[in-house]
Amino acid sequence: MTETPPPDAPVLTVSDANRAVRDVVEGSFGPFWLTGEVGSLILHRSGHAYFTLKDDRTQIRACFFGGADVCRNFGVGNGSLVEGFGQLTVYEARGEYQFSARSLRPAGIGKLQQEFEAVKAKLEAEGLFSLDRKKPIPLLPRRIGVVTSPSGAAIKDFLQIIGRRFPNVTIKIYPCLVQGEGAARQVAAGVEFFNRIRGCDVIVVTRGGGSMEDLWCFNDEALARAVAASAIPVISAVGHERDFTICDFAADLRAPTPSAAAELVISHHEELFNRLRRAEHGLHQSLSLISARCRSRLERAKAALNRHAPERLLQLRAQKTDELEMRLAHAARSLLAARKAEVERLRAALLAQDPGKLLERGYALVFDPATGLPVTTSKIPPETDLDLRFADGTVPVTTRPQG
């Protein structure tokens, strides 16, 4: 059963309908904060972010134009709980409404972020992060002190790289918590311990990646002061490349990952070895060049001596005699070959004029049997006896009158 529409009902295109919905939706809702769990996240190469926001009952499509880097910096991924500020919009091409974010932040850590910025600003104002107070990493550290959890993945990666690239270095581990209550105090104690016993040439403070809450102990002010006060250079390798902590700013060098910290420490060894190899190669080249020059001078002296030795003069005269003899023999052979070639040419010309050769090609010669001479004219009387000589014999013939 169908309904009979009223005669004055408007006729809209799909675009008209979607545009009307857009006007209603976008005109009815002002900007607001929306919280939810991220799903189906796509960080497009254009720099935009596309995802869904969901709770335990429903979900909504969302986009954040130009927000791909923001998501990376905050470590936003599928499953992250975030708060987005924006408004509802309609994507007319598909007739779908969505949440268009203008700002994004991890949910529940807005206060932590404020604390982070406050501590960072305070210590930066005191000059704790100044480049002037950064200590250089030693070129050849023989002993490396590592402050970390002995059971974490960070120390395993660190030891694996060190063991593979430079197994002779001594590594001392100060075991401590790297997350949760008391972790910051234990990490600071590890830095102070190595300074107290002077037990290493460089200190590496490290742990693997995690959320902002997981890494929060490394934003502790007391830990940052302990790292900055260390007389031994400190490398901070906390989290992943996108993670930054106060400890990173206070350290003498930041490594983006624990593995990168191991490579940074060992790279100095490799740099020195490369310099030594280059120096060795340069020394060999210099010695080879000097040796070659000495040999060249010796050979020139020997050559000069040989040029003026009597036996050498005799050898030169003998060589010249041999050369003249060979040239004479060559000239004689050339002259003889030329004479032979001339004889062959004349012989070929003579053979070309041989009547017998013509007869072999199918021709015949006419002879007068009475005189034995060849007949060279066609004016022959009738009843004249002649001989036709072919290549393989003679045939007698008699002329007859024409007609």
C-alpha cells in the first residue's frame, strides 16, 4: 500500500536533501568537547586524521583536518581515550554526519600535561636545560652504567646491540622501577650511585615505550635535578621517538629509543676505529709512494749507468747491426716477392692470350690444310678444303657456294 503524496510536496535532489540536513545539524549544535575511544584511525599523508569515536554503546565518525601530527605527538592510536573539541558537520558526498575536531588531547591527562609544562618551564628558566652545561659523551667509554629495570625489553635490546657491535665494553646495571610509585626516586638514586662510586664513564637512563602515565616518573623534578647535577655524562633513552620527558631535556644527550642509545654509545668506538683504519690506510699509501719514488730514482740511476757502460755501447752496436741485417733480409724478401708477383702477372696475361684457352671455351680456329696457316678472312672460294680445329681435335670441312 502506498501513500498518496500531497500535490504541493516539494521535489528535492539528493544534494538538496543532504544540504538541508547539513544546515539543520550544523546550525543546531555549537562547538563542544566530545570524549570517546579511538578506532579505525587513519593518519593520511595529506596531514589529516580520520577515525571513529565510540563508547560502550555507539560510535560516530570523526575527522581532524591537519591533525595527523597532533595524533602522533600525543601517541594517539586505536584504543586511545581522547577528548576532542569541535562540532558536528555533514559530509554531503555520502550523506553522513561526523564530528569535525579542531583540537585533540588524551582524555584524563590534561592535568598531567599542565604539570609537565609547569615543571619544564620552571627548570628551563633556571638554565637546567641550557646547552652550555651539556657534557660531551666520551669518545671511548670503557664502562657504561645503565639505570633501568633488569627485566624490561629496553635492557635486552641495549645489551644485544652492545654485545654484537662491541662486546669488550663493561656494562653495569642499576636495577630499579621505571614506572609507578617510587620509580622516580629509584632512578635518581641510580644516577647518584654511579656518581658516588665513579663506576662508569657514561650513564644511560632508559626504559621502553608506554603511555604518558607509564612514563610519568621521568617527568619528576627531583630526578631531573639529579640528572643535571651528574658529573658523569647522562644519556636519556625513555620511550619511543615521539615520547619526550623532563629527563630528556635535563640529560646531556637524548636518544629516541633504548636501541638508539646503544648505537650512540658504540658509534664513538666505531668512529675511532674508522679513524684508525683511515690513518693506517693513509700511512700505507704514503709508504708505498715513498718506496715507489725511491725505486724510480734507483732505476733511473741504473739506467744512466748502463747507458755509459762499454758493454752497453757494444750491445747497442750489436743491436743496430742485427736491425740492419733484419731490414736487409726483409727488403730482399720484399723485392723477391715483388718480382714473383710481376712474373705471375705476366704469366696470367700470356695465358689469357693463349688460343688453346679460347678453344676450351667453345671457340674453333679455321686453318688452310695446304699451308697449315690460319684463315683470317671470309672471302674463301667455293669447294675449298679447310680444317676446323677444336680444343679436342680437328674436323675437315669443304666450302660450298651460297644459294
